[in-house]
Amino acid sequence: MREVRVRFAPSPTGALHIGGVRTALYNYLLARKHKGTMILRIEDTDQTRFVPGAEEYIAESLGWVGIQIDEGVNVGGAYHPYRQSERKSIYKEYAQKLIDSGYAYYAFDTSDDLEAMRTRLKVAGSSNQQYSAATRMSMNNSLVLSEEETKNKIDAGETYVIRLKVPAEGEIQIQDLIRGEVKVDSSQIDDKVLMKSDGMPTYHLANVVDDYLMKISHVIRGEEWLPSAPLHVLLYRYLGWEKEMPQFAHLPLLLKPDGNGKLSKRDADQMGFPIFPLTWMDPNSSELATGFRESGYLPEALINFLAFLGWNPGTEQEIFSMDELIEAFSIERIGKAGARFDIQKAQWFNQQYLKAKSNEELALYLLDSLKAEHIECSNEKAAKICGIMKERVTFTHDFWMQGKFFFNAPTSYDEQVIAKKWNAEAIHVLTGFSQEISKLSKLTADVAKFTLEAVTANLGIGTGKILQALRVSITGGASGPDLMMTMEILGSEEVVSRIQHALKTLKKTI
RNA sequence: GGUCCCAUCGUCUAGGGGUUAGGACACCAGAUUUUCAUUCUGGUAACACGGGUUCGAUUCCCGUUGGGACUACCA
């Protein structure tokens, strides 16, 4: 196999879609697997859709999920520049080459002309309304104009585009690594615009020129590109690069969780899950979209989840680190059918990764939340809290969301528990328990348990019967992590104060 | 409409001419647990349909149906 050089080539028109992250991931896995090179190229040839900040967002997102770029924008490399807008003159050169060799031509048609052509064909009942071999001779281009006329128009400053002269017929085959042989008749392909009237190339020209110049070995991209792949083959052929043409792999699409169609931001919004790796604020609409990171997902979990959407190792192992993915990855094991986006599976992965982390690592997330709330807390205490909570959380922010009571005494109590469990027995036990605890300077989980059992035994009441009441008095809630450990973390003073407060405010309810 | 792609439990998928069609998520039940969660055990659940080929097709071929992508001077 030739040296593996792959590229992820997003267009900076907004936040990076999660499907794009998966495409980047597969490229990256192949590159690393074969000790190749991962390239980041920015396809910013559409000046009208440029969104400030998008390029930075893409780079930051890839960094967050752990996809390292070897070559490209911000990193540099031998084949720079990696921003297509900075390669304008290069494309022009090759477009000219195509014109000179008769594979492309100038077209002066206005958008009205094109519109008229399409409606004319539609009315005539034609099955495809394209600018192609069938129609090009009735349009306004250098094929029908004399050389002289064409030159005059260009010299006069008339705007024009350069179109590819696609043959009237002939089968074009592409060999796709995922789908095998795909054949299309060139009569189905239109005379695609190669150079736009603003002097910028279209995707088709730019990607072929760049992939060739950057010595790309594999083009791994979404299935939406499959229909235009034959066109790209044609370009390689006409440019004389067919031998160096990269291998293609068109990835199955990421589908909506329910129903049908490509996964979109709308679906994500409706169903309440993120679709962008990082939170993104659209500079035009000021609309805010929360990212996976900000929603409490771990990058390792997201990557693991994404890797399995359309690919699998063929074994029964589910949890894969990036290194393990690299080891196990192969294009042959990528599926063909589109994959529904199942956020529940993503949550499960997140839970698995969260549980596997050390308390100290987890504490960082809790400390982050606390900082935002202006609450002071030592690393040790935070780690301890995370330690007893990690079996029950799904997201990084759950430590705070579900553990607020460690920092704020309850201001209200779970009504169901009060109704069922807050009775004379409970009050007796809690009163006695808090008296005993108040004598202690240091409260540990063991001591708390021992003390509680002593008090209940003394009163002849089963410990289990009042435990819920004790929990609600301390946390306000009906469920939570181990109560004894919770009391240890809170400390005797706080425990006593909370029980007293509950006793005082809840007494009247019975 | 045209071109192209796709089709195994609800979801992600393994498998492949002869299998009790396997796993994971989700769901349900039981066990453990001071609560909830975790964990453990068990369970429900799939080869879209119709033709071929074959001794035998879920698997190979064709068609149908269904779904998807593309159909811009966007990528």
C-alpha cells in the first residue's frame, strides 16, 4: 500500500456537525493505523457562506475529541497553504489546462438563462434538466461562440464560469472501498461548473486538484458525495492523474433517531440532545447550540460511540480507547447502510467512561461546576464526593446536579418520603441520633452507622424503617449515594444542624 | 421525476448456502443493596416481500416494496 495520506476537509460555514466528526475520526484512524498522515484542509471556496470563528471551532473540536492533525491549517506542512481560498491561483492554472486541452469551456449564461433552459426542458418533459452535452450547444458559451467572440467577451470584462465538457455518453466506473464498483453513465452527469464567476473554484475542481497535489491516498467522506464521485474520476482522467487517483470510501450517513432522513440540528433540538461537539453560537443569528462537551459528555465516550456508528470490530468488545480503535480499525469493516443516531447508547458509553475514571479526575468536573457557583471546596472533598457518586451519574455535571446537597442544606423535603416515613418513631430516632452525633468531633461512616444502630436498638426500632427519614432530613431527597458516607463528608456539625432543622420545620406536619 | 446507494431484534450490529441466527443499548422480570442507581441472573424481540439458482436459502442472482443521498456559480 502506498503511503497513507488522508484529509478531513470541512467547510467553515458553521459548527462542525457530529457526522463530520465521525468522518474525521475514520480518516484519523486509518492514518494512525498505517502510520500515515492526517491532514486538515479548509474548503472555504464559497465566500458567501463564510462564517467567522467556524475554522477555529473546527480545530478546537477536533482537539477536544483527540483527533490530532499532522499537517494542515495552523500546523503547516510541505503542501501548504491548506486553506483553499489561499490557493486560488493554483486552481486557475489547472482550469486553464483543461480549457487548453478541450476538456472545459467558458460559459457566459446568466442565472436567468439557466433558469429558462431548465423550465424549457421541464415543459418538454425531459427527465433531466441539465447543462450537458444535450443542451450545451444551445447555450451561451465558448463552444458555440467563435474564438474571437469569446475572447472579446472576456476582455470586455463579461463574467463567466468555466464548465467541464462531460462526454455525451460512456460508462464511468469508480471503485469504492465500501461499496465496490459503482457505474454511472456520463450522460447523467452535467457540465459542472469548475470555476465560478468570482474566480473561485467549486468543490469539484478544488478537491481533485488539492487531493492530487497533496498526494492524498484515500478519500474518506460522506455518502452524499457518491453521486459526484464519477465526475471527480473524470477530472482526474482529464488532468492526466488517473494513476495517482486516491481510493474512495463513501461512508454511510448518520440518520435521525426516529423516522427517516439525514440527522439534522433540528432533530437534535427537538429530541434534546447535542449535535455539535462544542457549544456554538451562530454569529449571525446569535442562536446558541449546546455541545456534547457542555452537555457533560466525555470525549473518549463520544469517540467510542461514533466509531461504532457504521463500523464495528467484529468482536464482542464494546469499549475502545482511541489507541484500541486505531489498532482494530479497517475500512473493510465499515457498513453500507445508514446508521440511526441513538443518543441512549451514547449516554451508556458516557456512563461507562465516567465510572472508569479516578475520583481525582472526576473531581475536576465537580470543581468546575462549583467554581461557576462560587462555592469553595478542597480537591480531597470533591474527590470523595465523586467517589461515592460515580456509580450513579451519566454526565460530568451530574456530580453537581445530583450532589448539590453536599454544599447547600436542604430548603425543602421530598413530600412522598415525609408523608410515608416522617413519623413519631423517626423523630425519636433522629432526635437521639443527633444528640449522640453532636458529642462527636469527627464523624466517619463507620461511626455514623454504629451510632445509628445503637440508637435504634435502644429504642427497639428497626434501622431500615427510619433510614429514609434520616436521608430526607439531611439531603432533602428520597434517594442518593450511601448515607453514611454522605454524613462523613458533611461532618458531624453539619449533620446535627440539618437534622435539627428538619426536626424543627417538619415537626408540625405530623 | 431522473441517477446512484442501501435493507438481520425498537436501535447499533455479528454472521453466513445447512446455526437453538450471536452480542450491545433500550425495555421487562428476579436477585443484591439502608433509598435510588450500580452490579448480577433471566426474558421479550430480527433475516421486508416475490421469484429464481440449489438437495437446501436469511445468506447468491433478479424483481418488487420501503428508505436514503444527489440532482446550484454550496460544500
